[in-house]
Amino acid sequence: MSVSLTTTYAGEFSGKYIAAALLSASTLESGAISILPNVKFKSVIQKGATDDIVKDASCDFVSNQGTLTLTEAVLQPDEFQVNLELCKKDLHNSWEAAQMGYSAHDNLAPSFADFVIGHVAAKVADRTEKNIWSGVGANSGQFDGFAAKLGADADVIDVTAGTVTAANVIAELGKIVDAIPTSVYGQEDLTLYVSSNIARAYIRALGGFAATIGANGSDNKGTQWYNGGELSFDGINIFVAKGLADNTAVAAQKSNLYFGTGVLNDQNEVKVIDMSDIDGSQNVRIIMRFTAGVQHVFGGDIVLYS
């Protein structure tokens, strides 16, 4: 079967593919942090802090009884691109099988072009998820993620991490919670962002593998207690941040962590170019351009376990 691509995707519609690629990263798709779209160049996030402004009452207006200090955090997304060349021969068999009903996937691409874009978008989403948490801006295709930015902020509360196991995970998570500032503890959007290995250890611990848990585990169900639902610790919601390196966690308010992208601005484009009519080859070129970056606002309200 000869598969021909007759459409080049560019312009306004391309923003939908960029959104699919970027916002399918699990942290963003779940709304686990705040998202700033349409950042053309940079976004300035204002930070306001006051000292003790409550004073004894008097009949007069007394000026300068408190100080409001305004500072700012700047979120400037970096520019990225995907330049990829694929051979249609390597992919169209999978697409044909899907069209014929042999695929277990529920959502099948109606055209080969959509199939190719979906294939690439999944790779972009995976890289974006890793960048959000563990990216290093000095590496090609990466921006500084939260681990790097928080580690460089002297205001962030640091807790030294150990190797987390089912036997010690409750104690280690307790260290993080104990370090959370009183003003932040109890806030509705306070979240424990943990790496996958910490989440696995915690689930197993609650199955009866921790010293503080009975042998039958949570709800006396042993290792069968967990069915993929939400997790919490000391009343704080846990989010499994798949992009975090092992034995790493962050305690912060969702409203204090930001992802910025120009997902709807003019710099974004997705093109699928069939090279058969250009050079006679069976190659397809995929071109994406997008911007992405993260920033936190109040470092002193964040705990970094690393």
C-alpha cells in the first residue's frame, strides 16, 4: 500500500498539535502546577511581601506602620524545535493495522499524517515532563526544571534525602512535612510532589511493609489495598511527578509553581512534509517549534528534598 501525505500542517491549526504535545505531559495534563499560556517573550510574576502591619488602634492615621515590598519572578520560556525525518515504510504498517482494527488503542488516527504527529507528540510530551522537574538548561533540548531552580535558590528549605525504601519512606516523608513553614501548612493547594520510586515505596509501605503499619496493611488489605487512586500523607495530597529523579520530592503550593509556554503565539508551528513529491523519497519530515519553561515565586515557602 502506498501512503501519501498531501497536507502540510502550519499556521493556526498547528497550535492544537503543540498543545497536545506539551500539555499531555502528566504534570500539566493533571493541572498539578499553574500554567501560563501565551507567553510571547517573558512573563513577570509580581511578588508582594509585608512586615507586621497590625498595630494598636489610635484616632489618627499613622503612616509607615508597615512595609510592602514588591519584587518579581521572571518566567522566560526557552525556544525548542523538532526536526525529524521518518521513513513512511517504517510507520505505515502500524497505521494500517490500526485502521483495520487490530490495535488495542481506543483512539485511532484517522489519517497517516495524524498518526505521525501523534507519534512525535508523545515523544515531546515525555521530554517536557522530564524537563519540568529535572531539566538542565545547559543540555540541548532542555530547560532548567524545578530541581535545578529550587536547588539554586537560597530561600528554598532544603532537606537532605536518603535512599527511600518501604521501610523508611514514612519517616522520610515526615521530614519533608516537618520542614513545611507554618504559614503554608494547611493551605488547600499544598502538594507533595514525589518521584516514582518514593510513591512506589509509600504504596508498598501501606501494604504492610513499614514498621509502623500492621502486617495486613492499610484497611487490612495487604498489598491489594491500592487500586490507582489518590494518595495523601498527613492530610497533604501526593502527586507523582514522573519527571523527578529518584529520591527527590518537592513540597509546595500549586500556585507557587508555574509552567510557561507560548502555545498559542506565532512562534509555534507543526509541519508534516511529504518528501515524495520533492525528492522522490519515502521520507516524511516533521517540524515543530515551541517554547517552554518553569519558574517558582516564593522560595521560602517551598521544601526541596534532594
